[in-house]
Amino acid sequence: MLVIVAPGQGAQTPGFLTPWLENPTFAERLGWLSAVAGMDLVHYGTEADADTIRDTAVAQPLLVASGLLAALELFPHPADAFGKIGAVAGHSVGELTAAAGARAITAESAMVLVRERGRAMAAAAAQTPTSMTAVLGGDRDEVLAKLEQHGLTPANDNGPGQIVAAGTAEELAALADDAPAKARLVPLSVAGAFHTRHMAPAVDVLGRLARSVSTHDARIPIISNRDGQVVHDGRDALKRIVTQVSNPVRWDLCMETMLDLGVTGILEMPPAGTLTGIAKRALKGVETFALKTPDQLDDARAFIEKHGVAPSAMDTAPTWRMLVAPAKGTFKRGVDAEEGDAIPADATIGSVASLRDETPVTAPHGGTVVEWLVEDGDLVSPGQPLIRLHPEGVPS
């Protein structure tokens, strides 16, 4: 089973798009996304120096555009991807790449949102001197306790031995003087404390914009940074992307879900290397492919053929009629509705209980029950269809 992932801020390096732009089609598409974003992404991806592309307002649109265009090189006909990709996920801003790749939002919407995301996060970071520090090694519980002691947020939890602390300059200085046992601290060259309360103003900006964005149910399961759950409803996916700006990235839980799904191969979009590096350490036995340059495309396609899956139920059935399991666990039915009965919008049809928690499953748009696809008490896997609904007001 294949999962495609998109990296977050910090993965970019000067000139990483230069070899890609030798392809005229790629260059034309990047020109289009540059026009949508209102910035010269060709320049930033080829000629700009490290300091320039480190700017949050530049880095984020550059990352999303490069991931989307590389995906089009792999899948010139996007529908071909729906039968081969088991799930998509993106680290931080990479979630916008993933959402657009899954067709929950359009590429153009993703570029407008990422442009405003970058600007808003840069503005929020300018309000208070904040930053981030990677905490490598140490006992996980001890590390988290030490961060809490100093008022810091574990902004990125990237799996065993890699947690990124974020907060004010004073809080990070206190951590440097009182580091967790057996842990190494690496200050990061970033503009602010991303994925913390300090980014709340950016959430407000994105929230207002998101109300005007058209969404669709994802054609490929999206694994959410917030809690590792599989997301199918487009509105939910967009809401999570907005609120994630001020909440920690739980990449560790995303990788747990990948294992639950049965992942055998992970392919990372350019500028690749960061997420496949994490996967090599945390997901033993899972093959990885870091797509960095266009001369790797044939090998990447062979990797996709090796690990690709048969079409999922999301693709072979009308996705707007389907509710799926957000996580692995036991399904507990919460309504008495049978075939032909109506379920109101936002009704809770049941929940999925795991050892960690119990997650409600709601019907965002409501509808008439066509069929239940699981029984009360059944064990379900992430993304497994639970019920098929016919939308209200739509002819049968």
C-alpha cells in the first residue's frame, strides 16, 4: 500500500527547482501557480538564496507549488492516482499539498490559502520574539514534562527521539539551561513559534478566507496532522488545515495510521528527504522513495507500480454518499436508522473506539440511508466505509 507525503517548511534548499524547470510543461505550470500566488516562484525556486527562501511568506507557497507540480509529472492524468494511492499526508504546510492532491480543494485554492497562510504566520511571528528548538533523544515523558515546566509547546512530534519545542525566546533559553537528560538541543532557524498559541492571529485570517473556499470529499484518504485520523469530508479537511496553524503537528500519529493502513511504501514529494528520513527510523520494513529531481521520475513510477493499491471504495463509489472510519478500532453504532430512513445533517451515526480514545463519526450533509456497510461491534480500519447515504434533495 502506497502513501504519498509532502514535506513542510525547512525542506527547501536554494535552486532545488532548477532541474525541474528544464521541462517546459513544468515551467508553464509553475508560471500559472506563480500568477495565482502573486509571486515569482520560478525565481525563488532557482535563483533566490537560502535567507530569502527561509522567509515564511516565500517558503510555504514554494513548497506547495513544487509538490503539486511534481505530482502532475507522476500522474499527468490525476484520475490515475486514485486507483494507486492508499493515502496522502503532509507535514504542516504540506497538508495543503495533500488536500489538493486528494481533490478536497483545488490547486488554485491551495495556492491562495498558502500565500495568505505564509503572510499571516510571518505577521504573527513578528509580534513576539519566538522560535523553535529540536529536542533529539531523551525519554519522551521526561522531555514532554520539561517542556511543560518551561511553558513550551511540543509543536512537532515527529516520532521517537524527535520533538520540536516552541515558545518565546526566554522560554527556550530556560530550556537550554535545563535540558532533559540524554537529550540534545538544536535551535532551528525559523521566524517564530509555529503550531502554538502564538499563531492564533493567523488562524483568524485563514478562517475567514476558508469560508469562501469550495470543498469536495477527498478522492484519496487524507491523514490529518492533528491526530492521525483519516479524513474524508472536504469541509473537515479544510477546517483542520486552518486550525493546525496554532496546534501541534502529530506526525508520530500520522505514521501510526500509515501502519494501521498497511503501508508498504512511502513516496515523498520534492523537496524530498525529511519525511522519508523520519520514516526510515520509525517505520522499519517500510520502503521509502525521496523524489528530488526529475531524472528519478521513471524510478518513482516503478515504485508506485510496486506499492500501488487497487481502486478504493472512495473512488469506485460516489464519495459524497460515503462515511468512513477515521481510525482503527471498534465501530459503535449510534443511531437506529435503517435503509430508507433519513439522517439529519451533522448527526452522529456512531463512533470508533480504540485503546487511545473514542472518535465520533458524523454525517456532515445528512441524507437517506442506502446501506450500512458494517455492523455494531465490528472491527474497522482507517478509511473503511461505514455507511452509504443518498443526499437529500438529489434525485435517485
